[in-house]
Amino acid sequence: MRGPLLMLLALALFAVLDANSKVLSGGYHVSQVLAFRYAVLLALLGAARLAVPRAGGGLASHRPGAQLLRSAFMVGSGAGFFLSLRSLPLAEGYLVYFTAPFMLLALFRVLLKEAVPAAAWGWCGVGFVGVLIALWPGLSAGSSWAAYGWGLFGSFCHAMVLVMNRSLRDEPGMARLIFWSAAPALPLLAPWAAAEWVTPSWGDAVALCANGVLAGGATVGLAAAFRHASAGRLAPLEFTALVFAVIADVTVWGVWPAAPVWVGAAVVTFAGVMAQRR
């Protein structure tokens, strides 16, 4: 159960990250938020390695091209979800995000030649039905198509990050993962962030730094999960993010879900549990 448990932990951290990013999206440009995120990740890694030499393992990679590709998809995923959730409610944005498990299974089958059991497709379908039950009554007819487009782009990039995690499982180590995720992206984002810079308050500065901590924890959790389990086992668990989105809506914005949301969440949870039993 190590892989599924790591996956659930990563999804919980991503939900908190998305809620935090949605709060920040009202006052800050995506480039500044992402630049802060990667700067914090590198600072934490540097501090850890100063305190404990070689903490987290080595930094060198035998596959730098693949590491750079994963970094690019991570930036795309972060930017896509940030721009999508800026205009959509968190739960509605997650409806678009839940196309990722289907993309993930297809990409694993095509790119990595991994067998995907029919049961995995079936329980992904059940989970998606649960999402529709939960969110259909609240879908706003006037939502921006651009926001949905950014959500689909972020979902595809997210699925590609998971594919790269699986293909790079022969290069373990927290330090290598964080370094190759953040170091290539920060120099590209920094000039853009400087051009769009808004000086944050102390509270917002803490929230911006927290984005880096949350993103780092979620990234490490995802990479570790796909070293221990296959896509067929983990992909259906993506739908449990709906539960975390509901918790965020209640605790951050005080929005209590309607009855269909609870029904849908129950279906999603059931699908995830049955996928694990299979």
C-alpha cells in the first residue's frame, strides 16, 4: 500500500496548494507565484545540504534531457491550474482536472508500453461519473472557455509529469528531483516575474513561500508513489482529490457542499477503494 498512500498524501498537498494558489491569484501574476515556488524549493534544498552534506542524495543525472522535460511539464501544469482556478471555483476546476487519469492511462500505454488492466479503465469511468454527479448542478453556464482550456492544458502536463516520474524511477533521490524540477525553471521565470512584480505583504509573502513547500512535498510524494505502483493502480485514486477540494471549499471559503456533492464524493471514494481491491 506504500504507493497508494503516498499518492493520497500528494493529492492532499496538491489540494492545499491549489487553494493557496487560488487565494493568491487575485493579486499576483502566475510568473511571480511560480518563481517564488521554485526559489523556495532551491533555498530549502540548499539549506538542508548545508546542514547535512549530500542530504537527499546526489544531484547528477544520467538522463538530463528527461529531467528537463519533466521540469517543463511541471511548469506547464502549475501555470495551467493557476490560470484555470483564477476564474473557476475550486471544485469546478477539479472537474476539468479529472480528465488527467484517462490521459495518464493512455500515455502510459502508448509511451511506456505498460499494460493497463480493463478494471482500471472501468473504475476510472465510475470515478468520473461520481465527479459529474457531484459537480453537475453547480456548473456555471457563464464560465470562461479560456479557463477550461487552461485546465485541460494543466491536466495534460500533470499527466506527462507522472509519465516522466515513472520513466525516471531509476534515478531516485529527493535532492535530484527537487533540483532538476526547480533549477531549470527559475532562470526562465525570473525575468517574467520581475516584469510583473507586485511587492507582497508579509502575510502574502508567507503564502507565496508556503506554495514552494507544498509543491515540493507534493512533487516528492507523486514521484515516490510511481516508483512503488503502476499507473493502473494509482490513476483511479486521482478522483479522491474531489474529497480534498470539498474540504478546501468548506474550510477556506465557507462553502458547504450540496447533497449531490456528498453523493458524488461517496461514489469517487468507492471507485478508489474498489480499484485498490482489484
